[in-house]
Amino acid sequence: MILEQLFGLNGQKALVTGASRGLGQAIAVALAQAGAEVWCASSGEGGSAETVAQIKAAGGKAHALFADLADADAVLALAAQVQQQAGQVDILVNCGGTISRTPAKDFAFSDWQQNLAVNLDASFLLSQQLGKAMLERGQGKIINIASMLSYSGGITVPAYTASKHAVVGLTRALANEWAGQGVNVNAIAPGYFRTDNTAALQANAERNQQILARLPAGRWGEPADLAGAVLFLASKASDYVHGHVLAVDGGWLAR
């Protein structure tokens, strides 16, 4: 009973961006398993079909939406669409993201703008638009996805690094304004996970070995490793947690 009261999400409605695969898919599935009805957003039409099917096959409730997160008008339309369909959104997970790998001296400004628009601007706009209704109700959970590159500079990923540092700043800024009004804004900083974004690192034998050598856990993270952190921050268990960045990193930051 205590576990259900603290971590159960029955009757809650959630929007997860980047839900087509990888971390976003795992997050959407975890929320649904805890009882939430989940709107799974992808960058293209039909992108979240597999995630929705997986949730429904397990007896959960899920719906597919899509929007180009680099297009501010599309992001605003996504916010309006999910509110119209759901009636209200109790949980927002800003997981959609992109990364470009080029040395800084050669980094195209168009790639810089794309990374910032998808990783930062979309998170702000969705938080702002859905947060308004949360503030009116005096209740809501917003979870942003940060990164290990919210703590360091990385190599050949200047735009991604800048955007993920900014996501942490946004998380804290919103928490400062909204904590006293019943809305929790926190972030998760995943470590090195097996996803499409890290495919190049996994394929590079030297970098892969360097990463594993620093990981106390001795392995890359799997998307399902995020489930516990997401459920904690989405549920009543985290009602007094505000502006926190929860590292799920296999011990990377400890070494």
C-alpha cells in the first residue's frame, strides 16, 4: 500500500518526447507500467508506433503524437494537441534530443541552432505551456533530461554540451519559481547508455574502452536502467524534491 501511494501513477497523464526509441521509449514504458496514460511523441509521424504497441500489449494506455522539436510552432502545436486530447497533463518528460559531432572550429552554425532548438528551446516551450495548467491546479511533475555533459565539456560536441548545461540551468530556474506552487521541476543526467546517440562511441574501440575503464559499474547503461529514477521523480515520492539533477551514471561522476 505504501509503495502504491508513493510510486503509483494510476490516473496520471504523461507526455514523453523522444519516445520512439532508446531512453524515451524506456521512460514511456515505465510510466505506463506504473499506471499512467502516456502520450508518446516522436519527431515524425508513426515514429512512436512501436512504443505505443508495446505499452498496449502489456495492458497500458498510450497514444502517438509527433512534432519536429526544432520548429517552435510545431512544439507549441504539440502542447496544445496533448492538452486537448488528455484534458490535463500531470507529468512532462522532455527527453527528445539531438547531437552533432564536429570539431568546434568547423562546427556549422546551422547545427548549433538545431541542437539548441531541439534540446533546450523545446524543453522550455513545453514546460512553459504545460506548466501553466499545472500551476493553476497546484500540481505537476516536469522531468528534463540532462547529461554527463551537463558537468563537463566533452569533445567535438560544443552545441550539445551548451544545451545540456542550459537544461540544468532551466531546471533550477523553473524550480525556483514553481516549487512553492506545487509543481516539481527536476532533471535526470544519464551516463553512458546504449542508444543511437552513443553509437559512434560504442563503435570506437579506443573510446569504448576508455569509457568502460572509468565506469565503476563496469558496463554501459541500458535504457531500462532509467525506470526507477523516472518513477521517483514522476510520483509523490519526490514531492519535496525540487531543482535536483539526479545522475544515473554507473558511478561515472564518482570516479
